[in-house]
Amino acid sequence: MIGYVTLGTNDLQGNAPFYDAIAREMGVGRMMEFDQFIAWGTWDGGAGVALTKPFDEKDATVGNGTMVALQAKDKEQVHRLHEIALANGGSDEGAPGPRGEPDEQGNTFYAGYFRDPDGNKLNAFCMVNSGG
């Protein structure tokens, strides 16, 4: 249903390396790049992420309650994405780990939370099965 998500930035070129590193771990790269914005993903893949200077030329601000969730392959990739975010100017919003109780099939939501250099909140998540 979602084609892409756009996040605002006040320093497009300075903060693009944060997303280059995240995208590289997820097996994608830049798919569009213009003076105003950069988008990461693939043309025929899932939802992409774009970083943009606001078109109204006002400062980009963080949406309170807004978060972008990046679907990881497994727990190890959740940890790598969290580490990559912190190593590339991001800040910690919650170390990787299980969240909530397992469902009837033993599946548990597993996530690590972080902010990009502009303060936009993201997480990396996967479902893990504790039953085996």
C-alpha cells in the first residue's frame, strides 16, 4: 500500500550518508537524486525512503508521533541497522530487543529505535518466533 515515505531535512547532503549506510545494509541504494531530495530503494521493490528539503523553503521539523519502520530480515539485521544508525550520526531511542508478549504462535515483535541526524524517528524491526 505505501509506495514511499518522505522525511524532511535541513542538510540534505550532510545527512544523506546516514541513509546511504542504512540502505546499503538493506541491499538498496539511491534510486533518485535531485537538488531538493534523494530517494533510496528500488523501482520494482517495496516502499522506499526519501529525504527532502521542504518545498516551502521553511525549516524541516520532526513530526511528534511520526516514525518510519524498516523491515529487517532477522534479529541480527535489526542490531546491525541500529549500530549503523548510531555510527552515522543517529541517536539511540531504544536498544534492539523484544517488545511485548508473544502471540499465540510464539511470534514476538523485535525492534531497535533510533533517530536520524535531523531528529526523525525510525526503527528496524522483525518478527521472531520464540517457539523454536
